[in-house]
Amino acid sequence: MSDKYDVVVIGAGPGGYVAAIRAAQLGLKTACVEKWISKEGKPVLGGTCLNVGCIPSKALLEASHKYHEAKHDFADLGIEAKDVKMDVKKMVARKDKIVTQLTGGIAMLFKANGVTAYEGTGKLQAGKKVEVTSHDGKTQTIEAENVIIASGSVPVEIPSAPLTEGVIVDSTGALEITETPKRMGVIGGGVIGLELGSVWKRLGSEVTVFEAMDSFLAAVDQQIAKDVKKSMTKQGLEIELGARVTSTEIKGKEVEVTYTDSKGEHKKTFDKLVVCVGRKPYTQGVLADDSGVSLDERGFIFVDDQCRTEAPGVYAIGDVVRGPMLAHKASEEGIMVADIIAGHKPEMNYDAIPNVIYTFPEVAWVGKTEEELKASGTPYKSGVFPFSAIGRAMANNCTEGMVKILAHEETDRVLGMHIFGQNAGEMIHNGVIALEFASSAEDLALTCFAHPTLSEAVHEAALAVDGHAIHMA
Ligand code: FAD
């Protein structure tokens, strides 16, 4: 087989593997280079998302939620569940099984679609050549008409809390814990910190979350964020805002954390400390000096709106470029770029990318927050409807939260949807489609929603935009 391709993709995360499959489906001769090695030393596809991100974290969130629900909430439903126990090792083994199943599935999809997989590290050189160094150190060069870089991101490390085997871990280490720690500290009150903190809190750890910013979930609509904070605190997560971790000291199997806040300096001791302060683009070893691709001031590969780098025929997608670090954003960019290469004219709507925090209840949003609309001087109106007035939420024993819709004051066009509640991550697609189709709030209000469902809160919030919710006095 010749080593010249129409498309070579570097990285097989949700950006790269989706781009490769789409390109092959469009009739392009496609290869994908991936360097990831599993704990067992086997090459694996799927990147951060499938191996140490979205999927394993959701497996632990689901298991810990079910355990917590059985232990604390089943009695409300008349179910007696005495002596409910969690086998943490089994929970982690189940998570590993799901990961193996899904990553193996991608290898099968590659085969079925005719994508050639190269195991090793890819480095882009001048002239769209990719040097592949396999795991045994052998190198070969493959040529391409087009190259897509999808090398992803890695966790940010901080000098005040250097990773220390078994005690101070990053998000990847937190997914491998096999015994519930008595006391867990989490540095970073963002999406990943709250999700991982929730898992271990539900399993019985005392969890403290240190967030350096004074506001909680600053990117979230603050009316929603206020409710989320109340709920997380009620669940027992101790959330320290404006708390900056300045140093850590390992003392045997424990770690002492020193942090400062507006009241001064404090110390707290934990059995495990999880560092979740964000992720940074990964470009180490990906670009030869003469590749023609440049980085921006924050280390992301510099691209235009359609993911073109400065080197002709070279694209970059996913976490390694600007925009939210989300699996579905990476995949959509992969599809867009494959379509461009095949001669189509796709565009991606960056204003309609949903965000979800998979706590319980979930937090989900798309489009603008009220704070953003105020800051930009956009005239808007808002409709809010609480789940406490939704029959299905009562039947489900979860009436926390609300749906909030923001629409343009004059045109009525939906500008944002914000949901805090059970299954918010599923319901938010009402908002994604509304934004994508440029719907008005009235369009949503005139749509027939099934009863009894949680999505009726979206319908009612849309009605409330003009002050006419049905089930609200
Ligand atoms: P990655 O998934 O990071 O994949 C990049 C791939 O490139 C890797 O496999 C890497 O080995 C490979 N690579 C790098 N350099 C080379 C090279 N030179 N040669 C060959 N291969 C190379 N996002 C969501 O949307 N929803 C979630 O619920 C969610 N949960 C998360 C939970 C956690 C704990 C974490 C850490 C992340 C989570 N994310 C979530 C974020 C999501 O995982 C990323 O946004 C997504 O994986 C980015 O996809 P990507 O393809 O750009 O990069």
C-alpha cells in the first residue's frame, strides 16, 4: 500500500477519530496516527474523552448517584433499601470495561470505514509530510494532501501542588482511586472539579473544593449558578470561594494544604488532593520547526473560523485550538474540516455549542447568559419556570432547579437557554435547536411538548417570556 493519503489526522480523540471517519466516508484515502498507550501497554484510540475524560467520569457519576439515591432517597418512594453498600473496586472495574469497549469500537469503525491507523507519534513537517515514530522507535514518513492536527490537551499542573503518587492527583488519577478517601480536597471549582468532587462526596468522603475566584461558576448564568451552589452545599460539598492554595506538604499518607482567602491563611489536611485547575493545549513534539504552523500567545494552534492553520492544507481542531474544550465541539470541527477538504461548504455555529455539568441535578446551558447580554447592551426579556411546578419532576422526586430562556426584547429570537435540573443535559438540546434554527421564544411556546415530561418546563419558560406561563400564578 502506498504511504500517500488524501488526509492524515494526528490524534484519535473525539476530534481526530471523527474527522478521520467522516473523511473516509466522503471517499478520501485517510490515515490516523495515535500515540496513546493503555495502562496495560496496548495502543488505544479515543483520546482524553474516552480514556480519562467524559466517559469514565460519567460511569463513576452514574454509579455513585445510584448508590446515593438508594441510600438516601429510596425511602421517600416507599422503598426499603437497608445495608446498601458500594464496592468501589467493582465500580472502577465497570468503568474500565466501558472504556475498553468504546475504544475497541473505534478501532472497528476505522476498519469498517477504511481508515488506516498508525500506532505512534506523528510530527508534521514541511510540505504536509508526517513523520511517524512507532512505539519501538522506528520512523517512517507518510505524505498527505491535507493534514488535520487533533492532538488535544493535558491537565494544567501548579507549583503549589505538584502531583505526588497516590496523594496529589490530577483528574486522571482521581478516576483511578479504588478506596473512598476520608477527606478529599479539590483544587478548582470548575466543571471537572465539581463532577469529581460529587462522585467521592456521594461515596462518603468529606470534600472541600478550593476555588480561587470569588464567584461560583463564573461562566454560568448567575441566577442559575446561585441555585447550583445552594444545592451543592446542601449535598455537603464544602465550597471555599476566593481561596487560593499557596502550598502543600506531604505528611506520610496525608497532604496538608495551605490556602489564603479574605480572612487570612488557613491549613487543612486531606487523604487525597485532586488538582483540576484547567487544561492546556498539547503540541509537544507535534510540529517540526519547518511545519509552517504557528501557535497563539496562549499556546493554542492558531486557526481561522474554519480551522485552517497558516500552513496551506493543514487544519487543527478540538482542544488544541481556541474555543471551549469539549468533546462535541472537537467532533463538529472534525466533521466541518473533513467536509471542507471534500469540497463542501460547511460552517460551524460556535454560538450554539451546549455546555453540561454532570452533577446531580445537572447544569446545562447554550447561548448567552443574562450577564453577557447586559454587558453587550442587548435588549432582552427572560422567562423562568421552576421544576417544583412540574408534575413529572414531583413524580421523579427531584423538583430542584429551573429553566430560564433569554430572548431578544424586540425580535423575540432565543438568545440563551439555561437549565438546572434532573436531565438538564438532555433537555438543553431544545435550546440548541432553537438557537441553530434562529427560533423565537414564541416558536417554542407554540410547540406541543409531551406530558408529563421535564421538558414541559422549557415550554412553560418559553410561555413565561411573554408573561403567560400556564402553571404559575
Ligand atoms: P483529545 O481527546 O485530548 O485527543 C487527542 C489525542 O491526540 C490523544 O489521544 C493523544 O494521545 C493524541 N496525540 C497527541 N499528540 C500526538 C502525536 N504527536 N501523535 C499522535 N497522537 C497524538 N468534554 C465533554 O464534552 N463532555 C464531558 O463530559 C467531558 N468530561 C470530561 C471529564 C474529564 C475528567 C476530562 C479530563 C475532560 C472532559 N471533557 C469533556 C473534555 C474532553 O475530554 C475533551 O474536550 C476532548 O477529549 C477533546 O478532544 P480532542 O480530540 O481535541 O483531544
